[in-house]
Amino acid sequence: MAIVAPPSKFGKVGRPVLAWAVGLMFFFPIFWMILTSFKTDADAVKPEFLFVFKPTLENYLNMTENYDYWRFAKNSVITAVAATLFTLFIGIPCAYAMAFNPSRATKDVLMWMLSTKMLPAAAVLYPMTFLTKSLGLFDTHFLVILVLSLINLPIVVWMLFTYFKEIPKDIIEAGQMDGVNTWGEFKEILVPLAWGGIVSTALLCFIFCWNEAYWTVRLTTTDAATLSKLIEGNRAPEGLFFGRLSAVSAAAVGPIIILGWFCQKQLVQGLTFGAVK
């Protein structure tokens, strides 16, 4: 019988301390952003008001009254939700076909899809801008949704493909022998067995769509502008308005942080699923 060594003193004390230190290191920028959001633009750059200052809601009031925060927030919700649903609509059948009906080119297709993530976005910015303006799609929800979907489709397909590969193919074949059609396989077999994977993939896709800044800033002006555009707008030739910038940033990342906090179990599962293999 194997003898299990008792945990060392470092394991009892050092690991929790190290975990807390790493956690605080990642949390500190968020804490500092929220702290700065309650300072005026003048106080935010003064060393004497680093920690001791008179809190104010001026930045948040200015954000909602003068910067039309809710319109930008609504655009972010619309584009992120629609892009996530559209990506899943395309990605689920694609991953299903490659997982249960693979061909010789399946691995090549997966690698090609993943390689598109390595393309520098700046390399296609000018042709993308010229093309969308020529087609009258510039600064529209349709364009932002389409771009976000195409950006996240490779990741979604890869994650769903990994989940679907964990489902025994014998279950699908048994359903086919019982006369279940393709829609029945999706509804009665695939979705119930892979529901956790689909949800975690949807959550990650939504977070990626919400956080996307490069394309949403450069392909929008006013009508379809998201919160990323609002954040980018808080700069002037005089410099950055750190108080207002921090307030807008806190209001932009706040909803996604709350979502990630409540769905952290699903997110971790989605990121680590299949890691043992």
C-alpha cells in the first residue's frame, strides 16, 4: 500500500498566501480603476490625492447625462448577444459534422480555422474599411455582428469539437438505428449530453464579443458604436481625462466581471475541458 506523505508546512501556508498574492495582483488594476473613477480629472493626476481624496460622482453623472452611456451600452448588448447566437448557430453544426462525420481534411480544416486567428488585424483594416463603406455597411449593427462572429467562430468550433468528441459515437449510432433523424440527434442526444459545453462556450464567446475593441472602434462612429468606442472617445489633444476614463471603463467592464463571477464554474470548465487528454 502506498504511503502518502503529509502536506508540508509550505503547502499549508505558502500556497494560500501565494494564491492570494496572485489574486490581488490581478485585482489591483480593477481596484485602482474604480478608485480613480471617484476622483475629479484634476485630482486623478495629483500625487497628494493618491489614496486620500474627496469622492465624487461627477464622472458617473457626466457619463450618463452628457456621453449617452445607455446608448453605447445597448449597442454592446445587442452586438454581443446577436454575435454569440449567430456564432453558435454556425459553430454547432460545423463542430458536430467534424466530430461525428470526420473526413481526411477535418484536421486540416481545424488547423486552417485556427490559423486565421494569427492574422494581424491591422493587415486587413484598410480593405475592410474600404469594402464596408462601398457596400454601405459601415457603422451598422449588421457589420459589427458579422465581424465579431467571424473573429470568434474558430474558437467556438474548436471548443465545441472538443466537447462533442467526448460523447461516445455509439450513442449517436444507436439513435440512428432507432430511426432518429439529424434534428432528433441534436435535440434528444447531442444538446442534453453537451449542454454544459455549449453553455460555457457561449459564455466565453459573449465575453470575447463584449471585450472586442479593435474592430468595434474602427468600424463604427455613432449609430453602432459600443462601449469600447465610448472609452476611446475620452481623450483629447490635451491628454487623457483619467477620472472620466476610469468611470466609463468601470461601467463597461462591470457587467462582464459580474457575469464572469457568477459563471466562473462554467468558464473554468470550458477552458480546461479535455486538458487531461
